[in-house]
Amino acid sequence: TPYRDSQRRDFRINALRYDPVKHVILDDLGGFGDITPEGKVFFRPTKGSPKELFKKNPKAALRCLRLHAKLVGGGLETLDPDVAEALQSCQLPKDMDPSEVMEEFMTGLKSADDQNHFIKNWGKAGGMGGGKFSDKVFGGLATSDDMDLPNNTHPHVAMAMALKGNQSDKSDGVRQALKKAGFGPEVVNDVAFLLSMGKCQDPSQVKDFNKDYESGISRLVPSAVSN
């Protein structure tokens, strides 16, 4: 039943239900209490504490980061303190399918209100011992917090900016790490192509990169490459 389905939701705001006959929103679990008059959204579990939820269902932690980036934005300090603490101590299982983590990351990156904060929050989330969220996505690669991405930056460009600390002449290592994380050929090729532009020392070399672009190494549109 709809009521029983609401009991299965991870967060109380996800348990809100709409009655299309009476035109009202039904709130069985207090989801309205997680939305402030200013529009700030908290992600409190339907049952138990945030730490208990994320331990039982690690994917809920990934969804929390994704939804927070889309609906709220900002750093982890804009979350409920208990939720923020649980995210930072949460450990993703070592045997968790990397592609599941990658899909949540890419969905969040595409829909994030502020991609800079989303990538930084992703780097702060997770416990030690292989449980870091960023380890699952960028496995061993150096990531940078020194970014100032404009709104709606192409996600592949945003990823390249986050990985700009990796030497441009070691693109094979980047490719292998991204493939291992479950990223498809298009993402891998685009990011490696953008990082290779770090070799460009003067404007005369741009023609060579344009040839690479035209030959199909990257499917990014010219404006994304320019950015």
C-alpha cells in the first residue's frame, strides 16, 4: 500500500505522498518538519539515526549527498549536524560495486546546484580504510579543491578540473583508474583528453589539440574544450 511504501523510504522527505483526488500532500512520518520556511531541506532518516541508516544502507549516504547538492547546495555544514557527522564517518563496503557509486556521483555532478561544493563534499565523506567516497570514484588519483567552476559546467570538464593535479603525461594511469571505477569510454576519453591539454605551453600548440578533437578522441563540444 502507499502507506507501507512510505515506511520503506530512507529519508522522511522521501515519504511525503500526494493524493491526486483530494489534492493534498500526506505526511505520515514528519517529512514537513525537515523543510524550513526558507526552503532548507534536512535529510533525516525515517527510522533510527543517520549513522544506523548509512551503516545498514550505504547507498542512502550517496543519495543524501546527491539530493543535498541538488536541493540545498553548500558545504556539509548546511546539513543537519548529525547527518553531516554520519556522512564523514560512513564507510562504503570494500566489496561495493564501484559502478553504483559512480552512477550516484555522476547524477549528482550533473544536477548539483554548486558543483564546486558537491566535489568537495564528496571528498570529505567517508571513513578511512578504503571507505572514502572519493576513493571509489577517483581510486588513488590526486584530487584538487582549488576550483572555481561556473554554474552548469560540463560534468566531464568538472571532473578534469578536479583531477588537474595529476600529471598530464600520465593519462594512462588516469584512464585505468576511471575505468576501474566504472566510468564509460566517453567519460574516460574526455577527461584524459582535457588533462592532456596541460602539455600545451603556447598558443601554437592548440592546433594539435584541435586535430585530436576533430579526430574523435573527445566528443566534447568546442565550448567545453575552451572552458
